[in-house]
Amino acid sequence: MMKRGNSIVRKTILLFCTAALMLPASMSFAANKPFPQHTSYVSGTIKPNHVTQSMMDNAVRTKWDSWKSSFLIPAGLGKYVVKYNSAGETVSEAHGYGMLFTVLMAGYDSDAQTYFDGLYEYYKAHPSDHNPYLMAWKQNSSFQNIGGANSATDGDMDIAYALLLADKQWGSSGTIDYLGAAQNIINAIMTHDVNVTEWTLRLGDWVTSGAYDTATRPSDFMLHHLKGFQKATGDTRWTNVLDKTYMIINSVHTSYSPKTGLLPDFVVKSGSDYQPASSGFLEGDKDGKYYYNSSRTPWRITTDYLMTGDKRAKEQLNKMNGFIKSAANSDPANVRAGYDLNGASIVTYNSGAFYAPFGVSAMISSANQSWLNSVWNYTVNASAEGYYEESIKLFSMIVMSGNWWGY
């Protein structure tokens, strides 16, 4: 009997240990805000009304599945990364996008938290040289830093906001303290990515002085993120950043794009004036034009109005909506992938990174209903493009369908 009893004990221990080995490295929790959310945006705003809510939700699911299969890849030891180009490189911008998508699609995608936590671990493994809570901006296909271990402000901001949403989605009592991690990166952003004399968003933590220190990038104008940062940390300095950012939007619009509402890829300070950057300022000859950075501004800026009703940029958005409907003759296929601030197109081709965000900005007024419906159709049915375009399409579809939510 003793022998048989020992055998039973040994088998029981073996089964327990085997089961323990099969448990995931990070425990998954039920989603508190599962997709779809059907957020009620501010009164007076619109969504596409020619398709049902279920059809819009399914279109977002389809786009997410396609995006995930194309760009989200394992990076070893439970980590995940977003493939940025055909060389298999990645950037912190893409990483922030991946973290936002995975937290927003939880509930539909049963592996969302696993992906999110793997992206978080990759972020932690690639810190900026300037602050361990900011992310080095670029890695190669072997996941080694290239181009200098400095951060880019947009990646830092999206990673931080995604962590805030993760706290809402899964809570912070599990393997990862999402809220604590968010607060750490938010405080690092204030220290390194904000010019606390001007209260402007810097281009990254590598900027410390000179002309770059008073420059800013309108595609980083994530106004609703800024409000979330203040709420999460209690740091009232974020109000200074928010107010200055709205001021720059309106100053540039009033002085340099009064007929179009378009914002340039980069803005520089000259005396007390904020103006479009000159050609070759940082990335190329289109730095002062509405190009591949600022194509995101209709989505980024509008989101704050949809969520909070903050009207400080509404005039600029109204002007931009009127311009693009006229320039495209109300056909999204006619949107061009770049404009001078006076409205002249600078290329002859189209891109999802340009037409899709105009669907988000159209949501601010019922006067744009037909245009919004057209942009939705064109975005959903368009052929697949690269990582950047597909990411912007998916974000725009999430917002247009009423499935964006905030902290």
C-alpha cells in the first residue's frame, strides 16, 4: 500500500508540475472594454449612416486580421514587434500603433493581451539612451538598435497612452502594472520630449538645444493623449502643453493656411511666430508641406473633439474639410498624397495615409455626411498598401465606426 501511495503522490506532483509549465507567462484577464465598444461621441458628430453598425464592426475586424497577419511578428522569448518595412525593421511609431491596436481589439481577438504584453516586453528591452522609460526609435530585423538609441515623441506618446488603455482594459494587478508603467513613461516624456520653457512637444529626446528645440511636429499633436496624461499623473503642466499645442494649430492655420486648414509636416518658431519649416529642415524638401507626417492630423486633432467636445481647433477642421471636399470633387479617389498649404497638390497619386484620416475629420458636422460615407466606402474597399497606410486606415476605421475609446 505504501508503494502504491507513493506512486499516486508522485503522479499527482508530476501532473501539477506539467500543468504549471503549460500556463502562459503572463496571465490573461477578461476585457473590461471588449471590441466593439460603440462609443458615444460628442453631440452633433456623425458616423457613416449608409451601412449598419454591424457592417462597420465587421469591416474593422477584417482590417485588423489583415493588419495583424501582415505586420505583427514574434521577436523571441514571448516578445512581439511590428514589421515596419520589407527589410523587417521596426520603429517606435509602429510599436505604439501595435500596442494601441491590440488593446482596442481585445474581446474580439482572444490573444490581444498576449500580443500587448509581448510588445510591452520588447519596448522595455529597447530603451533610449536618454531615459530607460522611453523607447529607442529604430531596430533592424535582428532587433538591434540602429540609427542611434534615441526616442521619437510620437512613439513615446502612443506607447504611454496604450498602457493607460491597458489599465482600463485589463487592470494593473496582474503580471504587468500597466498604470505604473504608463506613469513612468509619461513622466519621462515630460522631462525629455517636452520643451518646458516653450511648452511645446519636441521631436524626440535627442533634442536639447538649437533650432530643433523650438520646432514641433503637428502629427504629434495627440491632444486627447495629453488630457489622459494629466489625468493619470495629476501633473498640471500637461495643460500648458495642451494649450500651447492648440495655440500653434490656430496660429499656423490663420497665418499660413487660412483657405485650407492644412498643417505642415514640421513647424518652427521664428521670433514669436510659428511657421512651416523650410525645405530640408529634417526629412526632405517637403518638410513645410502637408505630407506624410501631417496626413495624420485630421485623425489626431479631430479625436479630441469627438471625445471631449473641445472646440479650439474646430474652425481649422471645418476649413480643412471644406478644402478637401472641393479639391477632391467629393471623391476620395481624387485625394492626393501631399499638398502645399495653399491647396495645390504636389504629387499625382493617392494614398490611404491621406484619404482615410479625412473621414475622421468629416465626423464633426452633418454637412459632411455624404463625404464621410464615401471615404468609409473607399477606405474599406481599397487595395492593401504598406504598413504605414494600412495602420492609418485601421485607426481611421476604428474611429469612424465609433470604436475608439479613451482613458
